[in-house]
Amino acid sequence: MTDLARTQPSALDQLPDRDPEETAEWGASLDAVARAAGSHRASYLMRRTLERAESAGLALPPLLESDYLNTIPTAAEPAFPGDEAMERRITAWNRWNAAAMVTRGSRDGLGGHIATFASAAWLYETGFQHFFRGKEADGSGDQLYIQGHASPGIYARAFLDGRLTEHHLDRFRREAGGDGLPSYPHPRRLPWLWEFPTVSMGLGPISAIYQARFNRYLAARGIKDTANSHVWAFLGDGEMDEPESTAALALAGREGLDNLTFVINCNLQRLDGPVRANFKIVQELEAQFRAAGWNVIKSLWGSAWDELFALDASGALVRRLREVPDGQFQTYATRDAAYIREHFFGADPELARLARGSPTPSSPSASTPRARATSPARCTRPTARPWSTRAPRPSCSRRPSRAGRWAPASSRATPTTR
């Protein structure tokens, strides 16, 4: 039996213990599991117990961090609701046109941001196709706070939609003369397209929270029916370091603003370097939001990882993903497969077997990959995308005939309203 006198003082010591012997037995059982099966097994059992307690409605503080995995398991994902092939083509065109817009403007030193929209293009297209509701739907519609540096992608989609011409795109950041496109969202500069300003960084998150709160006020006072209005804020992981970005998180949690969604694109990169070179920004944000009372859904891995996760019977892959810092992931993105095998999978013999496609010896069903589907995630999340497409992201391989030219605008795609 565990000697409870050897444990460190705890705030729980102040609570009445009606059955100290039973408490000691629970502690001894946990110690026995840790000795016999290892600390990882003991941790897993404790997390399962806490999960069961939460499901039973017990008053326990929530876990602030989950593993570095998709929140929604593959087996729980329903089918993708749209035409995935067409949406991938549209996303690729928009990504290409956004990059071409910035590249062509940069010839004259105008600058612009490419990586922001390139890493979040699927997020935006999924929103336009399946989530965002226009104001003609029920009179109020949704409100969008678009990340400022992603504006080229929104202009590219407006071009594909026929609302902007090539002349407009060529005048990105050239507002002199009256027909140019502003660098960042602002209703005074382009009132027919932008509803809210989101730059300087940090303005979007705090404004979105108070907009959602104001919508609740309008509905509660009978001034305007905003019951079907949802506020969306598209943000970057670097932007979340701005004081305004997190200043009102607790307010939203306290008031239960479920008419609000933050979509945080964690591409691990800010303007002047990695967001967290020696840590993991996704985990940090998850803990911060959960502590403030938010629901968090992470979408990190595509379908190419499904079979590896299915083969990982011991949890070695999950542990490795959790321990690798963001700066190392940035390095992996620039190196070849041999480097990744050596430095990522080579860190553990079981991971090395996974890299070779061999099941671990203790896994009788490791060769059976799980079903692949898609996941709806209309919740607050640090994420890679709101729908896990379980397919590789679209690339910009459909290049125009001449470098720097626009992808065709003949295919029109309008936002779906609900």
C-alpha cells in the first residue's frame, strides 16, 4: 500500500476524506500500473477516468491539453458534404491567384503576404461553401473577421466569382486613382466587400468577441433577431501573441458565446521567424482557450497519417509528435525523406518499424487501416482546417500558360447561404 505520508502536501488535504483506506487503495493501484506497464499506461488510464467523470457530469476541472492529434477520431468523421474535387480546384485557383497578385505587385516594391492565405486557403473555401450564411438568408447573416494578411486570397475568390476584374487585382496596394484594392480589410476602403477592419493585428479577435456579445444583447432586448447570426474570426498563431487577441477570451467563456468561432491557422510562422521555435503553439493555445472556458477542436493531420496511427499500437508515434517542438517541424518541411526517417522516426525502434510500414509486434490488427471520412468542426479551435478533408491539400500545379498570369475566372462559385 502506498505511504500517503510520502506524498507532497496538496490542496486536497484540506478536504474531508470519508474513506482513507479506499483512497489509499486507488493510489496503490495507480502505482502498480505505473510499475508494471509504465508511466504512459498509467497516464492513459487516468485520462480515461477523467473523461468518464466528465461524461458523468462530475464537477472536475477540465484537462487543458490533449495529445497532438486531431480532436475528432477518424472513425467518427461523417462524409464530406460537397464536391471535394471541385472545391479543391477552386481552392488551388484562389491560392495561385493570391500568390500571383502579390508577386506581380512586388515587382514595384509593393509587397504583400503569400504564406498566410496559402496555408489557410482550404479553411476559407470550406467556410464559403458550407458554413458562412449571407445576409439575404434570414436578414442578419454571419459576420466575418478576416485575417488582415489573408486579404489577397479573398480578392482572388472575388475575382473567381466575377466581382473583381484582372485590372483590380493588378492594382492591389495601389489605391491612388480610386480603383485599387486596399492592403487589409477595411469598410471605408472597400465597403461592398469588407464589413469589419481587422488590422492592426489583434483588432479582429477582440472585435469579434464583442460583436458576438452585442448580437446577444440585440436579441435579448428584442431589438433585432440575431439568433441565426454567427461571428467568425480567422486568425493566425503569431497574431495570438498580441495583447488584444486574448484580452477578452475569459469574457466569451463566462458568457457562453456559442455564436462565436475563432479559426486559428497555426502555420507555425510569423513575419520574423517561428512562432514558437522551442515549444508547441497549438498546445499552448489549446490550454489557454480551454482555461478560459472555450471548446477547442484541433485538426492537424490528413489522411496520409491514418495508416501510421493505426499501426501505432504502443503510442510511440503519438508521444513523438507531442515532444517535437515547432522549430523542428519547420526543419522537417525543408529536408528530404531520408532526414525525416533518421531524425523523426529514427528516435525510437518502434517508430523506425512504422516508417518501414511494418506493424509493431504487439498489434494483432495493425495492418488494418481505419476508415477514412471527414469531420465537421463548427467549434472554436486552433486548427489546420474546419473540415478535415482526409486528403492531401490542393497544390497550385494548374499553372497558367505564362508565369504570373491569372488562373481562369470562368468557373463561378458563390458562397452557400443557409
